[in-house]
Amino acid sequence: MNDHSPAESWRLRADIDLGALRANVRALRERASGGADLMAVVKADGYGHGMVPCARAAREAGATWLGTATPDEALALRAAGDTGRLLCWVWTPDGPWRRVVEADIDVSVSGRWALDRVTAAARAAGRTARVHLKSDTGLGRNGCQPADWPGLVAAARAAEAEGAVTVTGLWSHFACADEPGHPSIAAQQVAFAEALATAARAGLDPEVRHFANSPATLTLPAAHYDLVRPGLAVYGLSPSPEIGAPEDFGLRPVMTLRAALASVKRVPGGHGVSYGHAYTTPGATTLALVPAGYADGIPRHASGNGPVLVAGKWRTIAGRVAMDQFVVDLGGDTAAVGDEAVLFGPGDRGEPTAEDWARAAGTIGYEIVTRIGPRVPRVYHGERVEPAERSS
């Protein structure tokens, strides 16, 4: 759906401001030190915002790379017409190695088994695979351990000499970049510098070295190298709320989640609300029903605490979040069926933000936006219209 389509009925929708996303990408590019390029990470359906429209908007704003977690995400971008540089990094042995090589998608390799798979795929495809070697500098997830790194880079160099692969990137990922001053940050930087030196001694000369995720892009210019790799910040949320809100970094949240009230009714005092009667009305009041629940991605952990703007005021969820709905107590205020309830947005019109929901649910903003489910339609605003479309 986009803002050029006629209005449709809706119970719950996520409005996606692609103009804000473009502005965020431009702001992040300005922060990239030393002329570093920018990779917009669009995994997890564009952090819940819609992968393909957000990828296009990021490209329009100057993102020279896109990043995905899974190869299927990367292949979907190719199928949607994206032809630019594209990296995917979560692989299993039975992944679509040959399809990705044939689609000119860069592949992350964290161990010899993966290098063997991509080399075999390149031979079968009759073309050279583009590979980024990932070093585990201390995060402890994917990536090659320091003891195994010399062997991996030597094997990659041999595969290069054969013509099966080109090592286009060397990279790693921070564990605590959202906590400036954490001792692991400096330790990881040292480890990455050592990994780069080992690769250079093996004869590797990559196109890009990259380390900086969203928090490092915003706060750690020494880690920008040739390419920064922001994810959450592209969508206008702060990866480090303790040190700055989005506006402090020149960012604007892209998603606004809103619902149409499905019921408004008067009830007496002492009336139980939702499952388990975790909330009981303190007196005669008006209850409004918001048709959104945990099947849509509303955190059940926000029961009794999640914020929502209804009838011009912040309210909190009364009782438990159910699968498809929750209730708010309007007290002495009134509303009508069909009135708008805003769960979160940029916050500049008085509505809660995704970060407010993260605090209410005891989680992080990343989870709030990525968990919004597929039955919630995304309505895109600010999509660019091609000249031929404008004249039609």
C-alpha cells in the first residue's frame, strides 16, 4: 500500500515515512568519517518496516550497499530489481550457495566449511564468488576465532589465486558499542586491527573493511574504516537511548503504528477487564477497545503498562494484552468507535515512541518494530514516482 492508493478500511496499520528514512540515511552518511560508504541493513523485513520499499529508499539516499541476514532475503531483493552491492551473512551448510553466487551477492564466510561451500558453488557456476571474511573479535557469535584466522585467510588467498573467489571484504561486529567506554570496545578494535594485519600478510587486499554498526556509526568514528553498517538508525531509532534520543543524532522514527477503536462503552466500578481480571475499574468509567494484540506483535509483557494515545491523552493498557485486542480506561473522557489510537510514532505530536514501548515491555526498540506482524498492513508515504507514472 502507498499514499497514492485510495483510502481503505483498516483496524490497525503501520504508516512508513520513506522521506524520513531517506533523511536518516543522509544524516548517517554525513557522520561516516573519512569518506566511508554506507551499507543500509534491511534484514528482518527492513526491521519490520518492509524490506523492498525501504531498500529502494535507502539506495535513493545514497546507500551504496545493502545488508541482509539470510540469503533468501538477499535473493528477494534481487528478484525485486535491486542490482547494487549486497551482502548476506547468516549461512548454513544447505543454503542456496550457487544461486547467491550467480546473483552476484557477496557472501560472508566465518569458517573453512563455508569457504569450501562457496568455492564449490563458484566452480559449479563457472564464475568468481565475492566473499567477506568475518573475524570474531570478541562478540562470540559468528566469525572466525583468532586461532583459526590465519588458516582461513590463507585458504581464502589460495581460492583467490585459483580464481574461485575474490575477497571483497573483511569485517567484524561489536558486542557493546551501544555502551560507550565499555572495555570490550577497545579490545575488539585491537583484535580487528590484528586480524586485518594477518590478512594483509597473507596477501589479501579487500575492497572494504567494515566494523561499525548503528551505535558505532553514531559514536565511534575510529571504527568506520571503508564502510559503516547501520541498521536500527536507518529507521530513525536510537541504538543507545541512554546517550541520545533519535533527534540528538539527527534521526526521525520512520514507523507510526495506529489503530481504529473497535468499541467504546461505559462500565460500572469494580468491573474486571480482560483475562484474569488483572485490572478492575476503580469506579464508573469508559473503556475503549484497541483491536491490536500479541498476534500483531504487541508485546504481552506490556500488559498494564503499554502506552497509547487515545482521545488526546496518553493512556496505559488496562489489564492483559490478548491475541487480537487490548483495553484502555478513558476515565472521565470520551471517544467514539472508529477514533484513532496511536500506539507509537516519532513522538512529536504527543504520541508514545517505540522506545516508550520498549521500556514498558522491558526490551529494546529493535524488538518493538521488528515484531510487528505480517497481518498489519504497511502504508508507505513519500514513495518516489517515476516520470512515466506521473504523466499517466
